[in-house]
Amino acid sequence: MGQIRLDGIVKSYGKEVVVKNLDLTVQPGEFLTILGPSGCGKTTTLRMIAGLEEPDEGNIQLGDRMVFSRSDGVVIPPEARGLGLIFQSYALWPHMTVARNITLALKEKKLSKTEIAARLENALDLVQLTGYAERYPSELSGGQQQRVAVARLIALRPSILLMDEPLSNLDAKLRTEMRASLKRLHRDLKATTVYVTHDQIEALTLSDRVIIMNEGKIMQEGTPFEIYHHPANIFVAEFIGDPGINLFHGVTKNSTLDCGDITVPLPENLASADRRLIAAIRPEKVLVSETEKPGWQKVSTEILQPTGADTILQVRIGETSITLLQPGFITLAEGSKLWINFAPDSISFFDPETQDNLRSTAD
């Protein structure tokens, strides 16, 4: 059953169109993340796949079965779609043990006691909660409660998993642990997974493919590498990356883009005179030297933010502020001079009018 296919999906609330003619196919066994800001339509899309919302137009197909078609009058209810769902809320019964929370749905399916016991043991093992079967939710940490919710789905063994920001209620350490757990689970279960989040780290670390949405439309789809290194437009370039990408507005002059305080090297195909462009470069791609080098541009250090393994530096040249990301724990006095340069193959260029990427060859 694993494939999910959406064709021409439109969804409105009153006069506001929140999903606009969406076409999307998720391949069997794929981990697809829908990423975007609040209100972009990502959760609505997930809920329409689940059957919790009905599209105004379009078709939804799970495997070879049509579960929704406005034109043909097909509406299969959520409980008959064979899906597994995890939301922000763990939705655990507080008066039931971990074992009962996981096996309740299995008993309703009238599986044998032997089969239920085997599935419970397997599910607890996969989420690393063996020995917790007789505990109650109040006796578990937030991360453990979320793993119980995941174990409940594993025990049901659906071929499709839908997850709506399941880690948003956890602290940073638990999020990191749960990301590793979810990646391991997907590898073991091989279930088709649609994961909704506004957290780019989750999208980049978990996904086979990422869909970035904004205002009800897909802005770009691709692998995490493609999304990060080859943003299709300014929106994607700015939305992905922490610290954020550097953008420089300028006018082409021979082989460079004149951005006022700085100049950026241009590829040959963009080197026509007097053309307005936007150059973009990731903070970690800016070349940095503490000693002067011929042709490099001198900047003044303003703010340092050591994060442990890396240091974020805010530097300035004239009126232009530039963000750098350097490995290691760097200590520099405010006002220290650095020299920077831009490798031509690390720069993307965008059309100011269309906002589209004209060239992206980042490593």
C-alpha cells in the first residue's frame, strides 16, 4: 500500500485558500518531511491525507485505493485508511500502564494474546523502553511518553505513518535523542512516513526528501542536500540555514557584482554589464583569514557567539553586516580585523524580480 498520491488538492477556510492546487507523491518506504512556517498549509495537508479534513477539490490515493475524490464522491473515513498518526500531544491514557496504552487498539482488532504479547515486546524493544511495560505515563519523562506513542504505532504496524510536529513539546536534548530514535525506527520499519515540522534541523536530519511550503504552495522539493545547497528561490535560501544565509544586493560590473561595500565574483554567464542581482552565500562558506591576503576584503569584528564546536561571528565592512561561521571556540576582541573572500563555486545568484535562483553550484 505504501505510496501516497495527492492530485490537484485545494483547501479553503472561508475566503482564505490554505492549500493551492497541490500535487504530491510519496514513494513507498520514503521519509518525506513537509517544512514551512506557521500557516503555510503543511498541517492541513497532513490532516487531509489522514482524513481529518476534506479537500475542496482533488484526489487522494493510498496505494491502489482512492480514499478521497471530490469529483467521484469518494470519502473514506480516517479509521478505514490504515494509517498511523502521531501529533504534538502524546495522547496517552493516564490511568493505563504503558503496556495497555500500546495494546489497547490491538485488543480491539481481536488479535490473539500471543500475537499481542509479541508485538508489545517488539515495539518496546524498538523504542528502547523494555522493562517499562507496567509503568504509568506520570512515571515517564516527556521523551519516554513520546516513545510510548511511537511504540503504539509500531505495534499496529501501519504501512503509512503521519507525524505532525511530534517533537515540538520536548526540550533540546530530548529532541536530539528522539530524532535518532525516529531515524532508527524508519530504517527498521520501512514505513512510508510523512513528517510535518517548522524545524529545519528535523527536516535536514530525518528526511529522504523535503517539501518546503509557503502560502499553500510548494516552493521547492528535493533531498536535504539539494534544499540546503541549491535553494530554488530567495524564500528557501532564507528559510533554511542557521545562522541565516548572507544576501548581497548589487549591480554587475564586468566580472564582479558591485554591492557597495563589497564585491562578489561572478560566473561568466552572468557577467553582463549593469544587471541587478542578489548574491547569496552561507556563513560557513565565507573564507576567513586573520592575516591580510591580496585581493581579500578587510572586515571588523562586531559580535562573537561561541556555540562550543563552532563560533558565529558578526562582522562589518562599511554599512554591510556579514555573518560568518567558523569551526572551534574562537575568542577575538571586539573590533579585531579579519580578511574575507568568496569562493565563486559557493555563491548562488538570484533574480531580484522573480526571486528565482539563476545559478547554484555550492559544494
